[in-house]
Amino acid sequence: MKLYSAVLSPFASRVRLAIYAKGLDIEITTPPGGATRSPEYLAINPIGRVPALALDDGSVIPESDTIVEYLDDAFPTPPLRPASAEDKAKARLLARIGDLYLMSQGGGLFGQINPATATRRWSTRPSRSSTKPWPCSICSWAMVPMQWARRSPRRTAAWRR
């Protein structure tokens, strides 16, 4: 088995911790091509995110929580999850809180780690009155002002001119 991981990814860190806790002999490497969006890595994991666990039969399991549960099911000793159903639910809740609330809010901080982007503002979003699209500070997609999305006939007609 081979784990495609990134050093600073908190999701990949969760899987690496599970591997170390279980004492498994799994090769840990960076995505081929040097990036998660490289054609080589997208051929392995079409989602284009880390972590991804490549199994010996050639199949790939993406997403950290799925990988950790697979490892716990495939290699039951030592167990990573509690024994009772209630305690398992509490453990899943803590993982979901981390994913949904902590990591979504902390994403802007990762740009501060790179010296090339450390001086950038966290958000490049212009004021609400702006009528031009702007690049998202996290994913570089073009963000659209709210007045474009409202579908007001007056605003839509002005935009089409």
C-alpha cells in the first residue's frame, strides 16, 4: 500500500497518525508530478486532494476519514475506535466538528505559512458594491458579486450591456 500525502495537510496527518498508531508498513509519498492537480496524480485520484491510499490491488481510497476507517477495519489490532456505539458516535462527532468548523475557518492561515504569500490579505474580496468578479483567495476561482446572482431584471439587463 502507498499513501499519497502532503506534509502540511491536516487531513493527511490524521491518516499518518493512524498508520503510526497501528504500526503499519505503508509507504508514504508525495503526489506524483509534484502537485495534487498534476495529470499523473489526477489519474490516480480524480478528486485531486490528499490523502489518498493506493491499495495493492490498484484501487484507491480518497478522503482521510474513509481511509482511517478502512485501516481500522482491515487491521483491527490495535483498535483506533472505541468499543461502544455511543463512544464511536462521539468520536465521529469530534472528527466532523474539526472538519466542518475548525478546518473551514483555519484554511486562510495556510497561506501564511508560505513566505511568498504571507504578506497577502486573507481575503481579496472587494466591497459589496463592486460589480466585477474577483479571484477567491483560497482556490483562485472567479467569485461573482451577489447582485449578479439575484437575477433581478434590472441588474441582469445592466450586466448584459
